[in-house]
Amino acid sequence: MSDMSPINQEHIPVALERCIELLAPAIEYSLNNREKTYVIDATLGLGGHSFALLSRFPLITVIGIDRDQSAIAIARSRLSQFSERLVIAHSTYDQLAQIMVDHQVSHVAGILFDLGVSSMQLDEGQRGFAYSHDAPLDMRMDQSTGITAEEILATYDRHSLIRILRNYGEEKFAPRIAENIISARTSGAINSTKALAELVKNSIPAPARRTGGNPAKRTFQALRIEVNKELIILESAIPAALEALDLHGRLVVMSYQSLEDKIVKSAITAITESRSPRGLPFDLPNSAAKYALVFKGSEAASGDEIEFNPRSASMRLRAVERVAA
């Protein structure tokens, strides 16, 4: 997805039908039992999921959250026919509870997260997310605020660079890459995505470059996560989302890399397990879990979807329902 092209507008989000299927029982319960029904699209993007929700459920209101103002502009235009049932917030999804307060919403029937970098952000070469385009090292999802990847490379010390490369990129050659970054930045040599990708390639031994795709992939992921504080924000957002669910409300989350999925899985596991001692044939008072898994484990994209959209190959889908107040 890029800019306002026809491809952009017709793009079908990952697992669209499955996400709607998972949210539908919660939406229908709310429509039958509540005066107003709200669904939060925590990662609005170009509005693909919101378009499907608003089209199929003509009585719901969607609250769409996104930090990317370019994406919001496209989504607002794409969803203009639903303007009376759409609220758009320029924010990060860890601010979900405050956004609900601002719009006098106490609980919601469903919340959808489609995590990670969007196709539009990857395909807009000038944003600096992709090593396949030569561009400035920006990587900010919200270009109106925050530190850029170039500033991180120019200012972080060796220890900090190693930390983010290891923690966010799972890069085993982090020390060598960090040392080469510090050496190169004194001459201003790291001023584009191409320059960084080349530096990373030269930092990794040739035998290790022969497998696992582009050797810069892990470094670019690590920088993007650090620039946008993605994992820190996610760690706050999932508990807030769970708390926001109405009775029989559902949270549906798509993750695309193991660090995201680990956070989601951990949060869901913690709230779907009974607090009663193991071995009891019943739950003690006030110790039963208030949430239940919609299905065990995670789901992957179908083979057909992966063939149609290769970026869906790493997707992991999880869903949970609130079963008690």
C-alpha cells in the first residue's frame, strides 16, 4: 500500500474475514443488549478492517486509533460514508482508555489490533522503514513527533545500540554492528537506509549472510521498534484493552513477530487462568477467570492468503472474550 493509489484503496487487510468472524458474536450480543455498541480499531491504518465492520454492522460506532497522520487522512476519506458512526483519534493505542473517556464510552464490544508496521509505511520509500528503498533514516510512524532512526544512530552509545539490536532485533552480531555504527557516524556515513543496510551487511560474516533473508532485516526491525516505542506501548495497551471490554466483549490481536506475540500471549494467559489452587474440582469464590480463550493457542494465515499476501506469512492471531464482569 502506498499513498492514494488504486492498489492502496483496494488493499485487503490480513485475515479480514477471520477477524470479522471472531468479533461478530460480541458485536451481536452488544447490539441485542446495549443501547449503543462500540468497536475499537486500535490500528486504523487505511481503514480496511473498519470499512468491513461498519459495512456489515450498520448500527455500530467504530473508534479508530492511529498515530500515522498520512494513514488517518486516507482512512478518513475512505470511510467518509460512515462519518456519523466513526470516531478517529490521532494517538497511540496505549491511550485507549483516555480516548474512551474523551468520547464518553464506558465499555466496548470488540477491540482489534493489527500490530507492527503497515504495508503503506513499508511501501512509502521515503519513510525509511524498508532497506529495499534508499531513503532518509526516519522510521517514525507519527512523523509529527519523536526521535528518528538517524538520530538514534548518531547519538546512542555502544551499550544502548547493542541493547536495542539484541532485545528488539534478536541480532547476535549486535556488538560488531554497534561498533561499526559508531566508527561510521563520525564521518557522517550513515545518512540513508542504503548506507545502513550496507554497513550491517559488512558487519556480519559471509557464512551467516547466506540464510535468513536480508542481513539488515533485524537491525531495521530493532530501530523501528525503538523509534516508535512499540513494545513499551503494547505492554500497556493490552491490559487497557482487556479492561475496556464489556461482558462477552472480544479482543482480537494479530502479531507479526515473536516479541509482539510474546507480550500478547503473556497478557492473555495471565487473565484466562483461574486463581484457585491447582487440583480443585471447582473455582473458589472470586477466583474464577474473567476472560476465556476464544480458541487455544494462535492461528496462522491460510496458505491461500500467504500466497496472495506474502507479508501475512508471519502473522499470529489470538482472541479472548470477557466472560464475567
